[in-house]
Amino acid sequence: MNLGRVVGTVVATRKNEKLVGSKLLIVKSMDLEGNVVDPFVVAVDTVGAGVGEVVLVVTGSSARATVDTQGKSVDAIVMAIVDYIEVDRNLFEKVKEGKVKTV
Amino acid sequence: MILARVIGTVVATCKFEKIRNSKILAIQPVDLEGKPIGRTQTTIDTIGPKVGDIVLVCMDGDVASEMIGIEGAPVRSCIVGILDYYNVDKKSVNKVNSDKVLLRGER
């Protein structure tokens, strides 16, 4: 599972019929200070995440383990929206725009 | 899934029985500006993009086998969609829609 920030969406009309109805999000990786770093992944949304939010992404065959994605052609899903992260007794908490901020 | 640009087709006359009827494409993974990243790859296709199209590539062997309808086929990635456009951080919507990163026919 990777921490990431949703930075955008993808629209594809012609696609595998099993992907019809899935929301596709562009999720950039995020380090523990809240900085967005370069690698990105296109993931299917299962929790209703929006642009700017900090999320957990799971990749690989485990992506098909949720009810929403069972048997679908996906290898990456957004499966949680992060409320806060605690690292070394520092608390990073979600603020309105989904930015991570030291409290 | 990753984003990639289709750069060509691969023809292999002599290939493993199970993937005999599959179309194989050469792809170049791209970043969010449409610039190439990493090495080119080959992948299985059942959707039918043209050369130059940006596609969505699923990097999972099970999905790829399922796409061509053969269990245990020796494939590891497949094309699952052709992009119309993508939005990054809201402000770049127009740019993506209008020029550079767009998508169809560009080579």
C-alpha cells in the first residue's frame, strides 16, 4: 500500500467493458512530509476520493480483492482516504484542500 | 495502471500456442506531460488503438490473461483503454485538451 495524492482524473471512452462505470484517478506518490513525488499511477476509485485528497493506493492483484473491483481489469485502486498520519510523534493532519500540514 | 503512447506493432510468426491470436503492440510509458519515461515495452491489445494514441496499460498478468480469454497465458500487461483526455490539478484542463499532450493522431 502506498500513500498518494490525487492530482487529476482520466477520461477514456473506448475501454475494456469491465472498466465501464469506474472512476479513474491520477495519483502521485507522496512522502511522509506531504511532498508529492514523481511516480504516478492511474487507479480506480472505490471510496469516492477527489482531486487534492491524500489516499492509500493498493497495486497488484490485491486490487481485485474489493467488492467493487472483483473480476475487473484493474491493477491499482484507491481504497482509503487518509485522515491523519503520525510519524515520529509528529502528526500530519488533513486540512480542507487535502493538504497535509504539521500540527 | 500506467499511461503509455503506442509507438508501433510487433509481429511474431512463431509464438507460444496460447497467445497465437493476440495482437502485440510496442508502447512507450509517458508522464503527465506526455514525455517518455523509462524503457519501451510490448503489450497485448484487445481494444484497438492507433499508433500515436495514449493508452491505459494494466500491468497485471492475471488481468492480461483474462483479457485474451486464456488462463495462464504468458503475458504480463495489457491495454485496457484509450484516453480521451486527462485533467491534472484542474488548471491544466485546457492545455491537455487543446494541444501538446493531446492524444489522437500525434506521433
